[in-house]
Amino acid sequence: MYDFLIDIFKTSTLLNKLPDKTIAEAFEDGTILLNKYKKYELIHIEGEICNSIEIVLDGRIVIDNIDSEGEIFRVTELIKGDLLAGNIVFLDNPKYPMTITATSDVTLAEIEKEKLLKLLNENKSFLKEFLKLIAENSKKLNQKVKEKSNIPLRQKILEYLNYEKEKQRTEDIILPYSKKFLAEKLGVQRTSLSRELKKMEKDKIITFNKRTIRIL
């Protein structure tokens, strides 16, 4: 009866570690739930309580950090077989730190925390794969942060200015906040930002005054 579902679940390296009988029973008693989302549908928002893990069975989802100004930094993308919230669900205060959105039609397998604990306790290979996926997710995130931090300051400034240029639709970009706040957004000291802006002006890349910058 559940053969077609078992075939779907077996595409996940995590669920593949469970016996077919366990998967069938887990689906029948509600231990494993199937959730479907349409393209661009919001799955979870920042600050939402996390009580379950989810495994991507089909489609793609993205994890975005949205700041107070509404600007989006794409942290990572999850595809078929990837695990969502494995590093969050067992925290004392488990909340999604970022926003998760479907970028295609998506099917997720959901396992609630207490039921997950039971599966982890009863299936050693399932436990090992779960821990492996958490470690891989942490590695991907660290690599993403490392890549972002290694971008030269000048490039970060130009990316930001081009973003504001498109947003404001003007050649004379008005800084919407102070250089101190901008420096914090770029992850540098204010003195480093001011020094680089002066170098860029000297190199005839930009002109600027107190609150307006033009890319030459």
C-alpha cells in the first residue's frame, strides 16, 4: 500500500537508513508527514518556533537573511535529500533564525521532535546519517561565511552601491543611513570604510560627499 511512498522516501539518504516496514508504519501513524509547497511560497519565517525537522524530497528551497531594511542575503539553497532544521530543533529555544522559501514546487517530509528522538534511539544508522547531515550543513554554512568575509572591501562597497543605484533608479545614490551603520552592514570598521571610499575617489571610481555617492 505504501510502496510508492517508500520509493520516494528512499531517495533521501537519511530516510533510506530506515527499514521499509518502519517507514510504512511511520507514515501510517503520522510520525512522517508529507508537506507540499508551491513555487515562491513561504515555508518558515524568522523567529518562528521550530518543532520538527524536514527533508527535501523534491524541489528546491532557499534560506535567506532579511535585514531591517528589507535587504536579502541568500545564505544557502537546499535541494533533494537535504535536511532542514536539524541543528535547530533540539535547542532550548528552537526558532528559525532566517526565512525559508520554496523556489520551485517542493515536497518535504516532516518529523516532529519527539518522534524524531524515538527514531534516532531505535536506529543507529539513522542516527549516524542524521549527525552526518548536520555536520555537512554546518560545513556549507561556514564556507559561505568564509567566502563572504574574503570578498575585498572595494567589491563589497561596489556591490552595495550598484544595489542602491538600481533600487533608487538614480546616478546620485543617497546613503539611506550613516557610514557607521553601513560599515556594520559590510562587516568592517568605520575608519576602514572611510579610507576605502577616499581611495576609490582618488582612483576615480566614485565621487562622494556627506550622503551622496556617484559611481563614475
